[in-house]
Amino acid sequence: MTKSKAAKGTDWARVQALSDDEIERMAIEDAENPASAAADWADAAVGLPPLKAPVNAKFDADVVEWFKSQGRGYQTRMNAVLRMYMESHRKTG
């Protein structure tokens, strides 16, 4: 696929015209997406994400601006950093 064609986005008409068999074949042949084995899922768990609690917190402006500068989802990233800190300290203390 040429760069200019890729920039135009997904050809949804072509995708919708594919049969289930064609989609399965393409998935199997996709070297960048190898099939997983049952062992890969042995320890998998299905569950709901943790509940979120609304809080009113104050952070240093430069910290918030840095997280915002990384793009959408800055609050999720801030939560991930706090979670890693909490988990690392919960294990040791």
C-alpha cells in the first residue's frame, strides 16, 4: 500500500465486502499478528475495571501540564503512575 493510500484511511466498503472465510484466512496469514496458544490465556481473567472515585486534588501546575502535553488520557496516565507507586509500596510495607 502506498503512503498516500494509507493516509486516506480504511476502505470500509472493501472490508464489508469480505466474507468471514476471507477474514479468517487473512488473519491466519498475518505475520505481524501470530495466533496465540491456549497456554497464552491460561492465567487470563475477565473482570470489570476498578471503580473510579471522583476527587478534588491539587497538583503542581508543571506536573499537570507535562501530563497534558503527552496527549489525550492524561488523567489515566496520572492514575497509572499513582497505581504503580501504590503497588510497589504495598508489596514492601
